[in-house]
Amino acid sequence: MRTTRHTLLALAVTTAIGLTACGADDTPASSAAPSTAALVLYNAQHEEVGQAWADAFTAKTGIKVEVRNGSDFELANQIIAEGAASPADVFITENSPAMALVSSKDLFAPVDAATKAQVPAEYSSSKGDWVGVAARSTVFVYNSTQVTDAQLPQSIMDLAKPEWKGRFGISPSGADFQAIVSAVYAVQGDAAAAAWLQGVKDNAKIYRGNSTIMKAANAGEVPGGVIYHYYWYGDQADGGAGSSNTKLKFFGNKDAGAFLSVSGGGVLKSSKHPAEAQRFLAYMSGPEGQKLLADSDALEYSVGTGVAANPKLKPLAELDIPPVDLNTLNGPKVIEEMQRVGLL
Amino acid sequence: MSPIPTALRLVPAVAVAALTLLPAGYVLTGVLADGDTARLLWRPRVGELLTNTVLLVVLGTAACVTVGTLAAWAVERTTLRGRPLWTALMVAPLAVPAFVNSFGWYSLSPSFAGLGAAVLVTTLSYYPLVYLPVAAMLRGLDPALEEQSRILGNTTWPTFGRIVLPQLRPAMSGGALLVALHLLAEFGALQALRFDTFTTAIYDQYQSTFNGAAATALAGVLVLLCLLVLGCELGLTGRARLARVGSGAARRALPHRLGHTAPVAYGGLVLLAAGALGVPLGCIAFWLLTSTSTAFPADELLRTVSTSIVLALLGAAVTTTLALPVAWLSIRRPGRVSRLVERSTYLGNSLPGIVVALALITIAVRYLPSLYQSTAMLLTAYAVLFMPRAMVSLRAALRQTPPEFDDVARSLGVRPVAVLLRVTLPLIARGVGAGSALVFLAVITELTSTLLLAPIGTRTLATQFWSSSTSINYGQAAPYALLMILVSAPAAYLLTRRSRMAES
């Protein structure tokens, strides 16, 4: 009796699973079926940002866009593993190093001249194979009850000084901080930057992730930390539970600490719809796409010429950023240097 | 019983093992292709990572075995009141993803970090992997042996140490193996705790522009550590026969009287439940209440939930089916070959998701382009990643089933396939159910492979939680975390039911 019951149970389960299997195979297949010219966007930007651009572009042109979401490094490594067989047409990221990685493997097609003209050259690849679509600024977040304005570091270089020992957080494992280190090397030169990096290794408390640093500063666990601006603005807009005790210091003065990290967009060489893909990139970096970004609650900077950033942010023109070649950021040298001092 | 299995039985098992070895093969090719491996590995940082990883695996596994075994004994074998409630509470942490638990603890205090924090959080998340098999085994034990021991003059604790513990060894070591493999590959739970292991370092390396080689070199060390863990487990399991030989059915064991130790038992269990369930649930409630981005988009939530459930059901079915021939071979035809085949299926689980995903991408794009980013491909990844969860459950069930039943059926003229369907499978139904439920739970929270390998446009609870929490909309992320727990609850409940069936 028992055995029969078990067999019946097993049969019922198998049938049920078989049925759901058929149902499941239908759903993804139908959504994945490429229509005449459906573009595939590998989106490492925040999901809402990429999706908003894709939806608005489809509404305007009728060209469908399918979105695969992931992080910068996941999708960049995926594109490299896929090589010429990549299903992706367009790739957008949070930070430029992932663009530089794909660019270094020669997987991007040249960007249309008209598209390049929409974005200031300092926010785009010097190789002309990708353009900036958004940006985030380096800031010093600090607990305003623990650090007075007079005590604030005036340059990111000050953080290597003895008075900051154990008093600020960094996230060296993230692409964000690695880009900031490369900016220091680009602005200050190798010798000064190497001495600074050693000082930072000795002084900094190590965290994983920008929001972790911000919350630690907010809780008074560490007086300050190096992060990107939008974590703070985002948390303020979301109730401020992780940032209400903190303020931001923008370094300015072309200081390495005023580094602006650019989110890039590029068209893959392997794209099967290159014309439509170029049109999509032109849309994202053009006035309409940039306006969409500035008006959204993503709180990232728009970089297209003639579009003002979100009014809640400190204007881009006032940031006084240092000049940096984005395609050299996060290069092998910086990684080796960070490995040498033991941050990686 | 011949030590060399017949070819027909060997082929499916070897095919499954080959599939699960793909990621390790990918790592090996990478290490061999790169001449710089020595420089990348011979650095102080790698020594630091090795120390951290070994400490976490050793301490975390020891803590899980201790907590899991003691809790199982207290719930199953003492006069504790409210046993069904405790059983449910002890298994429920399986439904809480480790990274949600970690976020919960971390948000209590940002200074919650380092080795101690990592061991605490992973123990609270993974001790049920030991609790479950040990509790099931305690229910299945014939009390006759313990009674003999008492008659011969041993008191409670010597009896526990000399008679009960040795019988629990396979369950404890099987659970410990699962925990150790999880700890080797753990990323989500350690992310916020400022504690770096090989796996977190591999993710870091992939984030750096030019460092694929360093990541592969580190993954190579991880493969070696996994082999070490597998070797240790082999030594600890023992080979004693566990199926009963006597005629008739075993009686139920008499519960141990708690007496004045009752407060300790109740207190310990309450603390355990508070740490493993109270903290993460409290954290989710806090997000839901304080965040302004909290929203319940019903359509979106419903679609995501059903995708997650379908993928997890399919993943569980595929993984358990694939594990069956290997588990059968390793228990019923033990020998060097079958042991090698069985052991090799554990390697995939010890590697970080990103390594497994990139290995499958490389292979699929080159050799199976039509399967690339299909549901079938994703299910393959799940099978490679979670095979050990099914394997351990199936093996434990097979070990407790007398092989003589199969032999009797064969001698009565039943064909081998029919023996499998009519005798073996019904007898190990409990193990099949437990293994499937464990895989189901793992798929619900899987992130990296789902992001990279799922058909485009697929959204699961885990990917949506990740997407909302990386853009720091914790209020938006909270409903997904809550749903992950709710969807997982039935599978966790099923696990408690499965072990209770042994009583009837």
C-alpha cells in the first residue's frame, strides 16, 4: 500500500514538473525570440536607468530593445568570453574601466561622428570607440558631529597624513576606488601617488562598497570616507536612514579627489544591427536621453552638451574636475601598485 | 558485489561527473595557459587570504556541526515540549538567504565585521544543513543499541558518545561537507563583513580591468582546497553498515529527561531562532517601514515570483535526477572508480558563481551556440552548482536502505529498471524529496549565473533584490527579500515533514 502511494506521488510530481516545464519553456522563448530588429542591451548601469532609456527609445523609433542586467565586471567579462558570438549590440556601464576592458580587446565598433560630437571629449574614449552617457563625482562623506569644517581634508592627498590614521573608510576592492587611485596617479605622477597609496593603506579602514562606508560614517563608526556622490543623494531621497548625520565635501580645484567617473556606452563590433545600435547610442547620449536621465531620480550627472544636471545636485561646471584619460584608468600598473601595498 | 561497476551503470554517472567538472577544467586550462601564475600566487596577500579562508571553513564547519547536532538531539531525543514548533523553527533559517541574514546583522552595527562576524552569520545560515540529516538519522536509529549500552552500565553521556555519535557520523560529515563547500564559495554573506576569502578576492580581481589571470590563479587554489575538504570528509564518514539487519520494526526511542537542564535547552534554541530568523526578519520590517521607496508593484512581483518558482522546481528536478545514478553507483557499487566519480561532482559547488558562469559561457558560445542563454543552459548551471545538495541527501537515504531489498526483487525476476522504479526509488523517496527541496532553496537565492545565463528578460526574486539593493533602494528591495523567504518556506517545511514521516 505504502509503495503504491509513493509511486503515485512520484508520478504526480513528475507530471506536474513536466507540465510546468512546458509552460516555463514557452515564456522565456517567446520573450527572447528576435523580431525584425530587436536590439540587445547589456546594461551594467542601474536597472531603472537602462530600462528607461530602452523604453523611451522604443517609443520614439519602434525599435525593440531587450535588456540584460548585470554589474560592470560581470557583463564586461561576459562580453569578452562571448567574443565575436556575443548577442549584445550595445553595452553601457557604471564606470569607464569596464568600457576600457572591452575596448582593450578591440570588441567595440567606432562611434558615429555625430554621436561623439554630442558629448564633450573629456567624457569619452580617446580611441573613439565609446562615449560617456552619465557620470558620478568622487566625494568625501563625513560625520558632521565628528569632523568640523576646519578639520576637513582640502585635498584627497591629505588622507595619507598621520592625522587621518584610522579616521576614514575606503572600498579598495571596488572598481570605484580603483578608478580614484588611477586618477591620483594621472594627476600627481608616479612617485607622489605611490607614497600617497602607502599612506592610505596605513591610514584607511577597509570596507566593501560605498554605501557601507557611508552608513559606517553615519553611525559614527568612522569619521569619514571616500565614496561617489549619488549614494548620499540617493539615501537622502530614500528617507536618509543611512546618511542623516553626514555631509559631503567636494574637493574641486582640479584635485585628484575631484575625479569624475564616467559611465560609458558603446556599440559592439559583433552587433547584427549596427545601424540601429548606433542610433540607440546616439539617443542615450543625445539631448533627449540626457534630459531623461537628469529628470529621473537616478541622481547621476548627465554629461551631454547643453543638458543641465539634476537640480538637486551641485552643478557639473562647479565641480572643477582634473583632466584624466579615461582609457588608461584602472590599468595594470594601478592594480599592481595596489597589490604591492597590500590593498588588493 | 563486484568492485568494478558494469559499463552500462557507469556511463550515465561518468557523464554527470564530466559535466560538473567543466568549471574546474576551465580553471585548470586558464592556469596552464598563463605563465605568470607563480608571481600571482606568491604574494603576502594570498597568504592572508589562505589563512582567512581556512579559518572560516574550519571554524564555520565546526560551529555548524556542533550547533546542528546539539539542536537536533535536543529536539528529537529529549522531553522538550512543542517539538513540531521547534522542528519548524530550526529548519526555517534555510528559507532566509545568507546575504539577507548578513545584511540584517550588519545593520545592527556597522562594527559587526571580521572573522567572528563571518563565522556567526554563516553558522546561523548553514547549521540546518547539519541539523536536517542528523535529525533524520536520530529518528531512524534503532534504540536497541542504546538500550544495550545502558544495560551494560553506561550512563547518558557515555552512551551518546560511544553509541549514538558514531552512528551519526555519516549524517554529520555529509552536512559538514555541504557547509564547508558553501563556505569556500560564499560571497554574498561576506560582502559587507570586511572579511576577505579567496572567493571575495576572485570577485575583486574580475572587477579590475586587466586581471583575468589573477582570478583564475586564485580559483585554482580554491579547487585544491575543495579537494582537501573532500579528502577529509572521506576519512570522517566511515564505512560501517547503517541499515538495520534484525527482523521486525525498530521501536521509538525513549526521550531523555531534561530535568534541571531544561532552561539551558530552551534558552539555547530560542537564542538560535532569534539570531537566525529574528534579526533578518526585523531588518526587512525596518526597511519596509522607514524607506520611502517601498512599493508593492503587484504585477511585477507576481511575475517574478512565478519565474523564480518555475526555475527552482525545474532546477531541483534536473539536479536530483542527474545526481541519482552517481549516488546509486557510489553506495551500491563502492570502489575506487565510483568514489572518484562521486567525489568529482562536488567541485562545482566550491567555486564562486562567476567562475562557473564564465566557464559555461566560454564552452557554450564555442560549442553549443544554440543553447546559449536558454533555460536549458541555466538549468545546467544550477545542476553543476548545486549537485552536492542532492547528492548528500540521496546517499544518506541509500545508505539507510538495505541493499537486500533490491537483491530480493531481482531474485523474484523483476527487471533492473523496474527494481529502480518499484523498489529503490520508493524506499529513498525521503532522500529524493530532501535533496530536491535543498536544491530548490539554493536556486531561489542564486544570483550570478542567473544574471549571466538566463534567457534575456528573465527576472527572478534574487536578481530584482540585487538590482534594487545596489541602487540602494532598500525599501524597494525589501518586498523581494520577504517574498524569497515566503516562497522558500514551503520547501523548508517539506524538509521537516520528510523527516517526520520516518516515525509513522
